[in-house]
Amino acid sequence: MYIKKWLILVGALGLALRIALALTIKPVLIYDSLEYHQYAKNLATEHRYYANILNTPQGTISGKFYSLRAPGYVFFVAAVYKLFNFNTQAVCLIQAFLDFVSGIFVYLIARNWLKPKHSFYAFLGWQILLVYVPMLMSEAFFMFWFLFSLWILAGTKRTGWSWLSLSALSWGIIILTKPEMIIFVPLIFCYLVLKNYSRTSLAKAVLWLTIMTITILPWLWREKNVHNRFVWITTRGGMTFFDGNYLPIEKRKVFAIADKHNLDEAELDTLFYQLTFNYLKEHPRHYFKAALKRLAAMFEPETYNGLGRFFLMPLLEKKQTFTTALAFTGYFLFLGSKLIMIIGLVSAILLFRRFKELILIYFIPILILLFHFALFHAKPRYLIPAYPCLCIFFALAMERLGKITCVKIKDQKDKN
């Protein structure tokens, strides 16, 4: 009963803060947010999927872009726009509830290995990371589906065919929101096969893979028809690869080449890949320098380079006591989430003997780190799938600390 009161209190505060942020901050529409807004608005009004500009901090290029953004989040935003007359804050309000429910999933996932009083710490860890709610960004939407699927996969009671189908459908949505999450498909397939190895488990794994594939196939077919070539959901992979390798080539120059040769977006994507591979081939040492920069990005004090622009400034510019307090509360809670990440990481290393028991919880952050630090951009927000796992490791650390404290108290009593 005692822990339930704390769960309700922390949950209520977390939800209240999320709602306050959603109602107070009007999303800043630049860069990624602007592109999402363009796609969603055009989809809701014209029933066509395109944006008018590619907008980045390093340069902008105009034209019609049909595949810059993955469709999962765009369709969600377009549906909200249609229902609420293109109100961006309505999107944030729904994201507030989705993000809160994600915290419940973190708690329920932790319950597979921990008692309620220790699972509470995982729930607490999620509740303090709320900076994504008032942004027109895909993180809150994506994490809801990611944690819903992980809740199904990690549990021992949700092993039926219908639950598995829901998980597969969720993963289809996940990949249509963040295409790079395809890296987890082999892991989950093997996990489903080997968890309780049998013909039934193999059949379930095949069914999961089939439903997930069917979910994303229509979009791949659409990309083939639009670009007359195979495109893996978006045409932004090359640019991300280019950015993540920190090449001494200005992006504006790449856009100028694209303009000069009248390249379409798929050809522009290929150009980014070609420039990056050619430079790394000529300067192989640069790859390791870029890898170190990607590693350093993990310790950035910001969610990503626009935390102040997207979160703090919209609140501080209002110059009201409430909004100022909200800005500093959100920022200090975010710094608290960094501390939880560090404790969770240390705990994961110290508790490595439990690797087999916690194989999914270990592999998710490992794959994310390897993928982004070895190949792509290492902005901290790209690592968000690892955060709930680190929250669980944080809870495991609290459990271990509690046991050590109890033993010391018992020993002290015995001595007395």
C-alpha cells in the first residue's frame, strides 16, 4: 500500500508536468519539426505526402521532397491536425499522455525482475525525462510503441498468438517511425525462437516477422513507385551518415551540387553516401576521429543541440514566474535523468552476471550504442531507446543497495 501511494504521487506529478508543458509551450517549427509539420499539414489538407523544403542548421534546399521523413509519426500528427484544426499543442497534449503511459510500461517491464518497491525507481527514472513532450518530434510517439512491444516480449504471461501479433504490428509502426530500428529485428526473432525453443516458438517467430514485414511493405511499395528504385522508408540516411562522420565539407556545397545537376532527393541521398565513403576511403584515420566525436556526444549536457531553442527559450521568453519555474524544473529533471543514465550504466556493468536473465535489457542499449557510434550520428536523442533499459538497471542498483544496507543493519544489530 505504501509503494502504491508513491507510485500515484510520482505518476500524478509526472503527468501534471507533462500536461503543463504541452499547454504552455507552442512547438518551435524549425529543422526536423518544420519538416514533420509540412508533411503532416500537406497530408491532412491535400492527402499527399510531401514537404516543400529540406531545412537543416547547415543549409536549406527548396523543392518537393516525398520521402525525407518516415511516415509513422507524420500520419499520427496529420490525424491530430485533422481532428483539432492543425493545433500543434494538441499534438503535444496527446504526446504527454503517451509519454506518461510509457512510464507505466517501464514499471511493468521492471516487474518481471523486481518487486514493486524497486520497480518504482524505474518508473521514477522515466517520469523525470519529459523534455520531448512539447516538441513536434517523434520520440514520445516512438517510445510508446517501443515500450508497449517490449512489455509484451519481456513478459511471461503474454505469450499467445494475439499478443505476438500486436507486438509485430507495433514493430511495423516502430520501423515506419524510425527506420534504423530494423537493427533489432534479428535480435527479437532469435529471442522468440530461443526463449522456449520448440516448433511452436519457431512458428511464432516466423509469424512475428511476417506481420511486421506486411506492415511496412505498402510503404516500401510506395517508395518504389515514387522514386523508381528501392528506398528504405526515407531518403535521409545518407545525410545522417554524412553528419555523423563530421566531414570537413559544408552541407551547403552538397546542396549546391544537387541544385546544379538537378538531382532528386533519392539521388541527393546517394550523393551524401558517396561523398562520405569517398572521403573516409581517402582519409581512413578520420573515421576514428569521428567515432571519438560520436562518443563524446553521449556526454552532451543537452538532449540535442536545440534543447534551449525548443524547450527552455519558449518558456523563458514569456517572462512569467510559472513558466520560468517550469523551465528550470524541466531542465533540472533532465539533468537528473543524466545521473540515472550514469548509475544505470555502472549497474549494468557490475551486474553483468545477470546477462542471460536480462538479455533483452542488455542488448537494446548495446545495439543502439554500436549502431550510432560505429556508423551514424550520435546525437543523444538517438539513444533514447536505451534510456528505459538504463532506468531498469538503475532500479536494480537500488535493489542491490537496499540489500547491502539491510545486511549491514542486521550485522550491526547482531554485534549489539
